[in-house]
Amino acid sequence: MIIVDRALQACAEAGNPVKVGIIGAGFMGRGLANQIVNSVPGMKLVAISNRTLDAAKRAYLDAGIEEIRVVETVSQLESVIAQGQYAVTEEAMLLCQADGIDALVELTGAVEFGAHVVMKAIEHRKHVILMNAELDGTVGPILKVHADRAGVILTGCDGDQPGVELNLYRFVKSIGLTPLLCGNIKGLQDRYRNPTTQASFAKQWGQTPHMVTSFADGTKISFEQAIVANATGMKVAQRGMLGYNYSGHVDEMTGMYDVEQLKELGGIVDYVVGAKPSPGVFVFATHDDPKQCHYLNYGKLGEGPLYSFYIPYHLTIFEVPLSVARVVLFKDVVIAPIASPVVDVVATAKINLEAGETLDGLGYYMTYGQCENSQTTQELNLLPMGLAEGCRLKRDIPKDQVLTYDDVELPEGRLSDKLRAEQNNYFALSSKEQRKQYSLLSV
């Protein structure tokens, strides 16, 4: 932030703002639009895409922008941007292709649609900032390969818990400690919540019931922590994570974990329900130097061996523009996979499922997501949660059983399935030379 704010100020003074396009104008999209327009000098929201034009227009109108142009072609969009005006469209791919946009923020939460958007953006050399943990946690590693190959950045964002965790993780490493646990603090966890049970809460906050359900049933936090795992190399201690219930402060939890187990696993991602400060994030870390441990104790972090660091909030749309600036102005990745997948999110039956049924979407009635180590996912042929929607069941599945690819028929022609297969194949190759050859063949 110390660097980013001054850099944006310089952009504002030079009359050369960072130009941003938003794809998705729902609850988060509207908030992000208002934040960029009214609180981020040096950044300009030049275009918004949404499947309904009225929602895209509303995002601008709520932010105080009334002169809005509807565009239907790339040339129209480029003309509007060149004239310093604001554009809306139903066609997300226009934003991916048009000149005059420095970065895109993808906020749909849809895996299949998001995959098409990101691949098109990469094809046209656009940086992409994801507020789509579902996409990232399903095919993020292979999308990162494509982005690297194209010379652009694909990253998660500040504000969402994964990005906040990675900021804290980087800080802890930078002062000489070894992070062993990246944690997320939740207020509620009930795997069997559904859009009916969450309808009133969703209405209160202007959100959709299925999106609220994905938070309540643990699916969202599973995707979020899978992203953190893939960005750090950490694993999960067990399927579904440990997920302790604890009403005190996270500082008091350092004695609840087996340090040797954490080290053996190379660190873990996890969450806690009910702890303070909510809804923050935390990192537990060790230090190998007894002299520095003395100074940590002096700084009121205790005697170890685990030291607690935390951020008491995550501010969603308020922080996302900082991610855009980090990417465009400094080429700094907020959070992205570092190599092959480490943790996946696997589909699990929320109710007893019957053969012949077609699975509904994330945050609905039929499935919830759980974290599982990727090696186990591959060995057991488990079905990724991000690919479950639209699958037809071949057999009955009891409540709480994890689904496998053998249990379902996949819909035909999905890009997300092709990317997942490519991801499996790419990271199964053992040597750098084999990966290089594979990359050349895939161009």
C-alpha cells in the first residue's frame, strides 16, 4: 500500500489512469465499480460487462456515472474508451479483445463461463484479476501456465481471504519466520445449508441465495483455502480440513496444532469457526533462531514454538483496486499457483442422491465442496466440485459420500473439462524438458 498509493497518485497527476474492465455486475461488481469510480484516483473503470445490460448500467449509475454507452462490437468499445467515455455490454468477450484496457476483473463465480473469459483474455494478452475462487480452485494451475506462456498475469486479489492470507504469509516469511499454517476465520459452518435456509440472509444483503449458501455450507472456504494451498505448497491435514470450533482469539490456538505434523506436511491450510478476530485470517509460523525467538517474546508474541500473526478483517471490494495496481504498475502477483495443484475441492453429496439425477450448481441443494490433497484426488479419481454442475448420476450416492468421475456422466463440450484434463496431463509430466515439449505442442 505504501508503494501502490503513490504510484496511483502519479498516474492521476499524469492523466494516465490504469484502465480497468469489470466482468460481472452483481453484488460485488457494483461495490467494486463504486470503489474505483469514487475512491481510487489514478484508475478508471472504462467498461462493464454483464449478462443483463440493466445490471451493468446500474453499477455505473450507483457510482454516479450517468453518461453510459452500450456497445456491441470491439470497435465500438475501443472508440468509447478512446473518447474517455464509459461502456456497457452483454458480451464479455469484447472486453477481453479490446485495446485500451489494462486489466480485467472477473467476478462471476462461474467456472465454465469464467474459463472462456480467462482463456480469451490471455489470448489477447490481458492481465486478469480473479474474484472467482471456484474457477481458480478448479483449473487455476493450468490457466497460470497459459498466462505465463502469453506473458500476462493471472492472479487472485487483495480483499478476498486468500489474497489477504498471502499478503500476511509473504510478510511473515519476509521477517525470517517459516509459516506452517494459513488459516481462515469463519462465523458459521453447516454443510447442509441450502438456498431455502439462506434466503432471508441473502435478501438482507442483496445477494443471491446460492452464493450465500456456498459460504455457509463450506464450499467457498474450501475453494479459498485450496487457492492458498496451491500458492504456498501447503496441504490439508485431512479431507475437509481440521476446522476447529473455538470461541477465543486465534492467538490462543497455537497449542492446538502438532508442530511436527505441520512440518512433515510442509504446512497446512485450515479454518476455524467462531474465533476472533472475525472475519479475519491468520498465519502460524516458527523461527529457528533462539535469539530471534527472544525478541518475538519481547514483542508479545509468546514463547513459541508457533507464533500467531493475524489480520482482523478482509475488505473485499475496497482492496481489489490495489490488486489491479499491483499487477499493472508493478507486475506483482497477489496470489497464484506456484506449480502443480496441491489441494483440490471435491464434490460431496449434501443429500441422498439418486441415479439419473443431474447435479445442480455450487451453493444449491445437492452437493457441497471439501478440500482434499491433490494426490488423493488423482488416486481415487474424485470429481472436482467446480465440474459437478450438470453431471448426470450413474448410480445412487449416499449423503456425505464424495463423488468420483466413475459416478457421473460429464456434459459434452465443456472447456472447463478440457482444461482440467490438460492440467492433469501437464503436471503428470515429470521433467522440465517434457513440460517444455508439451507446452510447444499445445501452442
